[in-house]
Amino acid sequence: MLEFMAKLETQIDQIYLLHPEARKTSLILYDEDLTGAHHLFVLAELRELKKKTDEADLKRITEIILVSFRSQKRLSAENLFEAALSQINQNLADLAHEGRKSWVGKFSCLIALKSGENIFVANSGPTSAWLKRKSELLEILGLEKLGIHPIKMFQNFTQGKILGDDSIILTTSNIFNYISLELFGKILNQFPPSEVCQKISKILQDAAGADQAFATFFLYFGKKREFAPLETIPSSSYLPSPEELEPVAQTPMKFFEIFSRIRLPKFNFRLPQIPKFNKPNIPLNFFNKLSTAGKFFFISFSIFLILFLINLSLYGFKLRSQRVAERIEAQVEILSDDIASAQSALIYKDEEQAFKFLIKAEDDYKQLLELAPNRASEFSAKFEQLHNQVNKTSVVDNPSLYAEFKRHPVYLAKNPSGFLLSGTDSNSLTNFDGTNNDYFLLNSLDQPITSISYWQSVGVAVSLNDKIYRINEALKQFELMLSLGGSEIIRMKTYNNILYALDKKNQQLLRVVASKGKFTTQLSKNGLDATTRDFAIDTNRDVYFLQPDKIVKASGINFQAFPLPFMSEPITNATRIFIGSSLYILEPNKKRVVIISKAGNLINQIAFPTTQTPLDLFVDEAQRNLFLLDDNLLYRITF
């Protein structure tokens, strides 16, 4: 039997246009199959030639490129590409040091290495690489400035995965001065690869002058089918039936004479007498009634039947194992394609496609885990890395410890000297400015603290359910600022020297104003959702209200849902929000902070899996520090 195995077959077409009268430009367009697995493509151009010897420099540089790849062709594709580029840069520097510098600042080149379904591309100067996938044309490597430092020629590079029916175009960038990108893509979509070169060459010949030169590779990757033999299962051997035996002569052989003397014991099977039941009479002496040939046939057939059933069971087990193995290999290939496609989408910055392939990879990974946990474990590290890349997740396994406290604070607020921290007990207030300074006050509060804040007008402000206190530093005691009967204050923050308090019970945001030692409250926002947990005020006075799984933005009297970005693990239990140039959302159960732009785009996710119970946060964007309160520990994470 034969089975099909799909591989990518490369069809190569090229454009090489150099006017016969051109004297100032030299082109090289070259491809070479280094090994059965590696195929090299080189496109090189040298402009502003002044002497005939300058053209020899281009040939010398091309030889350097080819020798660098040929000498290391036994390496894996990625290692080969990196090692060859490093050697090329070094050899070009040596060439310049020898006094052959006329090519510096005039030489441009594009190098591509195809290995299986992977392609690696690097360039220097006005050359570019394009990918045609389905009907879309994407630039995967843009033009680079002409290199003026010989050892830093190939600093612009990329790599990616190619699929069946993809096309890669490697070209000098001046081609798009004479044919628009739209027309170029239209020709690629409407004509087969063999005709594309003819159409584009005709346009360039008609439009370009004698001083222009063009070089382009068109690489089309299609799937071809090869045949490989499948392992055949050997047929089983069985004992022959009597009909298949040769006829026996009239004179019986000694074997049958001996066999005929064999007398099997007679069966006289009797059941014990049981009251009220008649004794059954079961005739079991049929074997004795058989002839010698009949007995032989009966024994042979019995042995044949037993062997047949054993072989049939083994064959069924082997067939089932083979089918399971085929399913596992097919699932492994599907999962590998999903991961490669997601990585390819990331290279081309197509986040929507990357998420689609990641979701598909998650489903396929679960199926493989059910079929073969040991094979699935081979993909666990790669799958986790892909998950973090697509979701823009940075994992901090060992965050830096900034401070440790004897008490166990649950609230964190910034003050001019450092941080304010507090638990729910009024005797747990601490000022941290590099050292722990616990507040020792002469009185205490009879209700749990629900929030703390530093207000420039009064200093430290502390909220209970329906009251707001301040700390009188001179008298070392709590003093009542406001009594808000029927309220339930759960969060306080200051903005522009105004204290804002979130009243959960009445679903409103209050504004507290200080004037001549007196405090008054004003209604800032009302009609809030009962599940609102926190709020943040932007510099333009827009207010962002945080709910467990959503954010509502209030601009003036207008409320609208803030768009959250798509993530594999969406926000479901957020507790804290901080605003700066971006929004920072703390989700303790997932042990992460999600950073979102004010336009609703995902910027980053910072995960800290080794923490215990993240409670509160503060962000210093100037120093790019995230301060995270975790029980009695304060961590500092640089992002």
C-alpha cells in the first residue's frame, strides 16, 4: 500500500533587466541548492560604478556570501543563517581593510534561505521582501539604508513560516517607482506564476530608462505528493484442514496405527441426587463414537480455531494500536501547524489571526492530551510560550521585594514621602518612607477601615462605612471630617486637591471640598452599577469605573462601556484600577496586572504566579515601576 505525504515544492521565476548600454550598475541574481534541505537565494546590486574593477568587487562580495553559506551548510537552518551572516559581515570588513572600499555605500543585497517550511531573510540597502498569502500582499522586510559600515551590513532580518500556495517576492525596491503596489498585487492575483514575470517585465521595459536595472525573484510554494510504502502485516500461518492433506495410502502408516490404539476415557458424568429434581441425562460420549479420521479432524479443527481466535485478537489489537498511533501523529501535525501559523501571524503583526490560531491550538492541544499525554507534554513549553506571546504576557517569577511589614495591610496609597498602608483595624496605619513608621494615636475607631488616601489639604484621610476621618498629627488622634449617614464608602482617591469617595450603597461618586477648615460634599456622578469596585480619574476629568468584568467610562454626564481587548483569559474578577498614560487593572485571582491603552488596545500583561494574595497596586510610570501589595509584602516590578 502507499500513503501520501505533502511537501512544499518551490517554483522559481525571475526578472533580470539590465540595459545593454548601462555602465554604472551591475546586478547578480543567483540561487543554489546547498543541501536537500537548504536553498539559498542571493540578489545583489552595485551602483555608481566608475571603473571596470568596481564590477569585480560585486563578484568578490558574492563569492564571500556563497562561501560563508557553503562552509556551514551542515548546520540547522537558523544556526546556518545566523553564523553565515556573522561571517559575511566580518569578511566584508576584512575586504574593506584590504583597501577595496569602492563598494561601500553603493552595495545593496538581499539574502534568503528556505529550509522546509521556514524562510529566513536579511537585507542591506534598497531591497525588500514581500509575502503573497491568498489575495493579500504583505511586506515582510522593508528597504534598508545603504550600509556605510562594512561590518554592519546585514542588521535587518526576519524569519517566518510559509504555507502551501504562498509566494515570496525578493526584489530591488526601485521596481515600485515604475509599477504601483496595487497593480503589482493585481497581477500576482490574476495570473499564474509563469506569466507574472512576463507581464511585469513588459511594464518595466516600457517605462524605465537606460540607467535603470531591476532584479526580482518570484518564489511560489505549492504542495506536491510523494509516495512512501506502508509496512505490511505478515499473514498468519494456520494448520491445514483434512481436505488439504495428501491422500493416505491403503496401508495405514505407523502413526495412525499408534493413534488407533489410543483410547480416551469414557465419560460417565452423574450429578448428585437432589431432592425434588429429576437427574438430568447429558450424553457426552459423542467423541468416542467418532472414527479415527473424525477424531483427527475434530482435534485439528479445535487447534485451528484456537490459533485463529488468538491471531484474530492480536491482529485486532495491533490494528487498533496502529489506528490510534495514526490519530496521534495526525493530531501532532495539526497542533504543530496551529503553533507555526500563530507564530507566522505574529511575525506579520496580524493579532486577530494569531488569536484565532491560538484558540484552535488550545482545542487541538486538549485533544492530543486526551489521546497521548506523553506526546502532549512535548508541546507544553512551546504552547505556553506561544500563549504568552499572543497575549503579550510577561511572567515575573521572582519579583523584587521592596518592603516587609509586621502587620498585614490591605490598602495602599501614595504620599509625598513614600506610601501609606493600612489594614481594617484603626491601629494598623503605617507610613513607609524607606523605614516602617507606625502611627501611634491616642484614640481608635469603632468600625473597620474601608479605604485610605493622602489629601494635601488635611494629610491622611481614613474612611469607614459612613464617616471620613483625618489624622491630626499634632494631637496624635483621629478627627471626624464628615458624617455621611446611609452611605457605604468603599474607596477614596484625590485629584487636583479634591477628595473623591465611592459610595457603593447609594451607587454614586462624591466629591469632598475643603474650604476654611470646613468640609462639604458634592455629587460628582450617580447611577453607578452596584458591582462597581474602584474608580480612576484621568487628567481630562474622565472617570473610569471598574466592575468585576468590565469598565464604564464617564465623560461629563455620558456613560459608555469601555472596550476591553480580546484575551485568551478575559478579565472576570478585577478589584483595582490605576490610571496614568494607560489603564492598569489588577486581577488577584489570576495574579496579573493587565495594561490597556486608553483606546482599548492590549499593551501588556504582567503575571506574578509566585505571589500569594495581591491586594492593591501603585504605578510609577516615570520610573516604570509597578508596586504590588501582597499580604505583608510590598513588591517592586520593573516593566
